[in-house]
Amino acid sequence: MATKGPSLFTDIGKKSKDLLNKDYGSDLKFTISSKSDSGLALRSTVAKKGSLSSGDLGAQYKHKNAALDVKVDTASNVSTTFTVTDILPSTKTIASLKFPDYKSGKLEVQYLNEHATFTTAVRFNQSPSVDFSATIGTPSIAFGAEARYLTASGNFAKYNAGVSLAKPDSTASVILADKGDSLRVSYLHHLRKLNGGAVVGEVSRRFSSNENTLTVGCSYVVDRHTVVKTKLNNHGNLGALLRHELTRKSSLTISGAFDTKALEKNPKFGLALSLKP
């Protein structure tokens, strides 16, 4: 479902957030996936974090405007997601259910057009809630808000607001979250000197604790097979990541985290291998 209008509220600031957080980790992970011409895709993941090990097996089947995802993990949980686009024009409907916790179901409807986007999601759990979000504007500038309403208590569990600005080589966003208790401002700029990589800066403030966090990061495209990322915040937390494409269908990711202010330096490292036969 393509649209020339504003993005969803959840996409405000997403590019900056992904550069600073995506693929970083301190666990070992091995993933293998395959896809057939009939629309069936299989994916298996095994991960180890500390002394804990976990794994899951997932399958996805796509047919025309519908997709079915099923995932089974080592804790005997079965997650299913059914997605249908354009039941009505410019809409996407997503239904998800998890077993044995069948009360954690969720039904979401998204509507996107050239001037606005709207989403409504109903969570069927012990305390049912309804999520709303909306954005108005264009692909270049958008204003949005989201809220979660608890039907049992009649209270709002959250309400956030944000604005995003986008140009071909840069994006900026401001998000007021946590019922007005936190503010996050981010800016990302793509640079030719980084071979298509980018630099990003993010400032966040929590008013209740008077805490400020400044995080800077960058990505550098070494060549068409290798990307390097790094980040650092004012609390001394340093992260680095290298992702290398081994073959056309497999990649290796190595990441590390280091507290530069800790008295006892205890770096944490992660390793992820993804194969697509």
C-alpha cells in the first residue's frame, strides 16, 4: 500500500532511532531464512544472551494483498499475524493473536492518503485498551499525535505528539512523549563523504528527573558489502557495529558496547549471522 502523504506517527524520528539502535546487541544470534517463488518464506533464529538461550521458527505466506505470519518459539508460544491491504481503498488491516496467551490479541486498522494517516488498534487483554494515532501534512512536513485509552479505568495510559521535517538528504523530528514528561529532538543528515552514510544527533530530556542525554552517531559505507556504525552519549556509553555482506544472501554483524566512565571496564560484544540460502 503506497502513499504519497505523511508517514505514520510511529515513523516520526524512526530513521534517527534506527541508526542509533538497530542491530546493536550484546548477544549471539544465528538466523537462517529462505523464500520460495510460491510466496512462502521460512526463518529460523537461535540466540544466546548470557546464560539464557532462545530460538524461534517462523513462516510467512503471501498471496495477492494478504500475508500470514506464524512463529513458534522455544517457550512454546505461537504468534500469528494476518495482514490484508486495501480491503477498502488506502487501508491496511492487521490482526494478531498469541497462544497460549490468547487474550493478548490485537486488531489494527491503518488508513493512509495524500494528506493524512490514521490508525486505530484494539488490544484484547485483561485490561482492554484502544490506541489512536493520526498525522497530517506531506512527505516533507508532518504533525502527529497518538494516545492509548484504557477502557476499564477510563484513563489515558499515554499520549504523545510529534513533528517531522524531511528533505532528500536530511530528516529532523521533535517528539513530546510520556504524557509530556520527556522531549526528544533528533536530526539526521546523509553525507557524500561517508559514501552514503549519515551522521545523527539526538537530545532527550526527562523533566521529572531533570535528566538530559545527548547521543551522537554515524554510519560509514566502507564498500557495497560493508557498513560501519558507531554511537556515543554524554554518559560515556560507546557503541560500535560492523555489518558485512558475506554473499548476496548472507551477512555477518559484529557489535560492541563499552562504558567509558565505569571504574571497571567491562565491554559487551554481540555477534549475529544471517543466511539466506
